[in-house]
Amino acid sequence: MFSGSELLSGVVEKSHAHAVTAIQNAYIVDLRSLGPGSTYEEVLAQIKEHVRGKNVGDWVFFTHFAPSLLGFIPGVGFRQLGFEQLDRLSTTVNIFVESATGHRAYANSTAFATAGVTAKTLAPPHSSYEVDVKGELTGVLSEPPSFGPFLKHKPKDKVVRAPIGRYWDA
């Protein structure tokens, strides 16, 4: 529940953090705005549009990336994001994309470098930085504790009262 300037537990059990995430994401580009029936290519175009014109070293945060809503490809599965896709969009702007579930995130290699996360970085407990068979980072983060080094770059000065009602009133 939101009561003035504090967040009180009660909407969800206190061990779960989706309410906190809703407030944190109030000023991030919401990929749900593309609407039902969107394609993977449209999501990439939306990310590219918001990265365009940013300065070297700027951060752009996205939320609600939902691969399961973007089509299943036999033999491939649901298309994800990672260095391969996001580095094609920018290697000078930091890109961070949180999944719709809040349990996975994706970033470009620039964001990993800026956050100081390497293949040798130990992820916090109950989370991971995905590596490939060669032991190299892929750009995929699993579980919110691993998001910390990236989220500390969110522009806190842009946070205003979050419209959290939209997450539960639908």
C-alpha cells in the first residue's frame, strides 16, 4: 500500500518485491506500450528508438520485455535478448531491459562494463550472470539480486509518485 511517502507491505507478502519494482519502474520505458500482437522486431525497434540521440555513457532502462508474447519459433523457442542483440543497437549507451516477470534482465556489453560485472564476478546469492560454454558473459541476468550493479545507475531524480494502482486495478 502506498501511504504518502512510504511503502507498506500488505498488497503482497512482505518477502516478495514486485510492489517495490513497480515504484522503481515508474520512469522506465515500458515495452507493454507496443500492445498485443507485437513482434520481436518491433521490440528491438522500440529499444533502438529510445537509445537514439543519447550521449555516450547514458543509461536507458526498459521494463516488461515478454518473450513468451512475441512468438515461439520451432527449434529456437522464445527469442531472448543479450549481447548479440543489444550490442547491435548500441555499444556506447548502457542498455538494461527487465523481463515482464521481474526475474530476468538483459543488458548490453557496455552496461556490464560500466556496472563492473565481468565473467569472474560472483553474483549475489540466489542469482546469476549467465555465461556460455566458453565461460563468457551472454548479457543475461537471472533473479533481482544480480540486477543491483546496474540499477544503481537509475536516475533517482526522475522518480515521482508511482502510479502503482495500474498494476492491481486492471
